[in-house]
Amino acid sequence: MIKVLVIGAGAIGAFYGSLLTKAGAEVSVVCRSDYDQVKQHGFIIDSHPIGRWHFSPAQVLKNAADFRGEADYILLCTKVVPGLDRVALIRPAVADNTSIVFIQNGVEIEQEMQDAFPNNEVISGLAFICCNRVSPGEIVHLAYGRLALGNLPNGISHKTAQLCELFNQSGIDCKAIEDIVTGRWQKCVWNAPFNPLSVLSGGLPTLDILQTQESLVRNIMQEVCDIAAASGHRLPDNIIDINIEHTYAMPPYKTSMLLDYEHNQPMETEAILGNALRAAQRLGVAVPHLETVYALMKLRELKLRG
Amino acid sequence: MIKVLVIGAGAIGAFYGSLLTKAGAEVSVVCRSDYDQVKQHGFIIDSHPIGRWHFSPAQVLKNAADFRGEADYILLCTKVVPGLDRVALIRPAVADNTSIVFIQNGVEIEQEMQDAFPNNEVISGLAFICCNRVSPGEIVHLAYGRLALGNLPNGISHKTAQLCELFNQSGIDCKAIEDIVTGRWQKCVWNAPFNPLSVLSGGLPTLDILQTQESLVRNIMQEVCDIAAASGHRLPDNIIDINIEHTYAMPPYKTSMLLDYEHNQPMETEAILGNALRAAQRLGVAVPHLETVYALMKLRELKLRG
């Protein structure tokens, strides 16, 4: 039986972990804040598209060091924020044959993991999903759910294909893609404008932002495309138009950064904007709009801490 | 006796109006929100640098149409915000020999007044002052106070020199300058970064902004210099360095836009940023940082209205 350890069992981790259980894997979780509730009662997953189910993990742990057995896959599903050491978080549970999968936002977040675990397979994952933790152990899945997985620096290994297959068996759309790094930049095209603009506007949903400042949104998107191309990951020519059209068609949507902001949680400013900006500086790409938005987010964060 | 009508007798209007009374002019005021208080008790001006005095205007009016007599000068001291029709506000009191003086923030705010009153002298004024209305009829002058006055499109008329002289007699530093439009761009160099950044950061004082995001501040300042130069008003080469040094030396300071924001008052986004941006577009100057900050202010305002 395939053994999976989910580390960071918030909304994303619990949702995808529960799907792997459905597909027959043995899934354990490390979850710190909701430990007591989950240990006693497991998770309730309330998926508007798929239905409602109970998820009872094989082991519920406070720390990865407490994990008994060898994980075929570690699924790292925390946010990527300064102060949270992703390597230290998973290290105690990484065995020789463990594939390290991270389902996380941001660009250029891979190297750290590859450097820390040079002898393990690293699988980079992207989730296109809207789901929230509404109370301890209770996850609501509102919409979407698609996953993309791929190896680093590129390619699709046997274990990546196997994991994909498990997800697909569970009823979610999962694609193994040859160039997951390009996929990260592609996702960043949407995240880089809408996440910070929703926060800096003081809480506007995506549709209001787009309807009144489409040109700023497009300028930021173009800058992300420029960085991606300079780093060897040219994005499709029509990607901006597609993102714009798609966002007009979405119901008004609160971004993940806005939700974090409203709940006084750390935001993924560095993973999404800071890393993109540092790549631009390294590659000599001019990104004045992105630069301004990043600087303003840093000011906003400074004020929040103050 | 020189007759002056101050229109928009908030902090700035009451302060400068009271100084002209000290210098021997007959000063009346149009003040709407604090009318009852001012009609009965006049103003109390509490100036930390100069002292405390009472200012009892010759006429206290609700509307310019109620003014009896002919004003040698109309001093327009309102904010420049959409929805406030500056021309309509003063028109009923403009006589043949009235010089129209506006002591207001922003760039490219002159043409509207020149077009509306082609046969009157128009004097453009800039105040470098920190003063606030703390309660109805009570003005606190905290620091600075310098005035610059000049004619449009440039030059110094007899009446401008006379008004300057009056202000100087009253104990405030007032300079008549040959090119007041350049002076406006020069003031915008400071206003364009610090005003919106203080609001978009959620309320940081100038020093925090400068200490953490000096490069964004400099980029916006440079763009203002570029627009000014393209519009024929080249600013001194060292103006950015001087502004940066000066701001480091200032005590932590809340900008006027931040005060408006905190008091839920309309902000001078259009007068300061919108007009600068429209000038850039007209003149073909690239100003991506300014553009981003302006767009974010518009989103912030949209959220505030919503």
C-alpha cells in the first residue's frame, strides 16, 4: 500500500490527502494547530463540487519526527512564508525512497528543496483550487481542484505518474506536465497582479480590480511573462488574454493573499512577488510595475507588524 | 484698505487669512462647515512657531454670493478634489479688478481657472505648511509656513508683489517667484511618492517609508522630474537628493493625504497623481511607478466608496 505523509494539513493538505485515501493510499498527516480536533475526529471535507466525506488519517501527528514507517510520498502543503523552514519541517520524515512533493504557490521555490535533499526525488506541484478551512478539522471546497505535477528541472518520473494516477482515480483532474517550472510562471501570471492588488486596494474582489484597472493588471502580467521568458520558460503568446477573459468569467473572488490579510496571517508576498522580482533583477528584466506593487506590499506588512 | 475674501476657510485659509488681517487687510471668509462657530466666535489660531491669536473676519459668509463689496484678492484655499467646482465656488464674488489667488496642491490645476476668468489676474500659490483644523474654528499650526506666489504662465505682477509684501509683514516667509508652474512640479516631487505611499501602506509615517523603500520613492520622484522637464519645467539636478535628505531630517510626518484618508475625507489623488499622469501620457513620458501607485489609489478609493 502506498504510504503518504501530508505535512501542513490545512485546507489544501487535508483536501488532497483525503483524496489519496479515497484512491487507496495510507495517508497520515502532520497538523499542528488543529491537532486535538483532528486526532479525535479526523477531518470533514465539504466539497461543493464532489460531495461531503469524512477523512480519518492513518496517523495524526504533531511533528514529522513522530511518523512511524517510511513514506513513499511526503506532500508538503504549507504556505511559503519567511520564518517557516520547509526543509526542517519535513527532514525527520524523509527516508531514502521518499519522493518529496510540494503543492505550493510561488516561483523559484524549488532550489531550496533540491539542495536539501539531493538524493531524493523532488516533485513540484501546483493546485488550482478554491478551498478554505472554516473551523478546526473542517474544510470547505468551493470550486476548481485541478492539480499539476512535474519533476525538477523537468520531466515526469514513474512515481510522479503514479501519484497523478492516484489523484485521477480519486475523481480530481491531475496532470503530469513535462515542464512544471513553466507551469509555476504561468500560475504566477494570475497571482502576481490579483493577490497584491486585492490586499492593497483594501479588499476588492478580482472583478472590481479588473473592471477598473485592467491595464495595470495586464502590465504586471506582461512583466511576469518577460521574466519567465528570460529565465528560459517562454509562456504562450495568448496567456494574458486568456487570464483576463477567464477572470471576467469567474464569480467575484477573494484571493488567497486577501484571505490571509483579513485573517491576520502571513502572506506569500516573497514566494510570489519577491522571488519573481529577484529573478528579474538577476536576469536584467525591467519590471517597474511589479517592483512598485512589491514595495507597497512590504510597506503594508511593515505597518501590520508595527 | 485692501479687501481679501478667503474661500474655503479650513486650516490653510484661516491661517493665511488671519495673517493678512495682522498685516492690515480687511479679510472676510466663506466657510461652510464651521459657519455657526466662526460667525459667533471667529477663529482661534494656535501657532506653535508664532504664538496664539484670535482672528475675527470682517464678514463671515456661507456663500461667495453673500459677499458685500469688491475683493482685491480672492484667496481660494479648498482642496482640489473631483466634485468640488472651484470655478462655481468663487464666481459670484469675482469682480473686474479681483485677483484670483489659489493656494492649493497639485499640478496642472491652473488652466481651468484661467479659462473661466480670462479677464482677471490669476495668481498661483503654494503653501509649505503643516497645520490642521482641530475643532470648529480652531486651527493648530504645527510647523513651517512658507508661501510661494507667482503669475501665470509666469512672471510677478504688481498685485502679486503687493500680496507677498503683506504676508511678509505679517511674519511669514512669502516669496514671489518667476515660474510658479515649475514650483508646482517641484512640490509634486515630494507629494507624488509620500502622499499615496502613506495611504497605501495603511498609515506609515514618511520616515518608515523612506527607510524601507527609498528606491521606490526615488523612482517616483524621478518620473515627476521627467514629466516636468518634458512639459518645459526642468527641475534642478539635485532636487531628488535634497528631498530625500530633507525627509530623513524631518520628524516622522503624516501626509495630508493620509490625514484625509484617516478622517474619511476626499483625497487629492487626481490633483497630485492623476494630473501628473495625464501630463505624462500627453507628453509621451514613461512613468510606470507613478502609474501603478495612481491605479492602486483609484482601487483604494473604489473600495472606500463601496
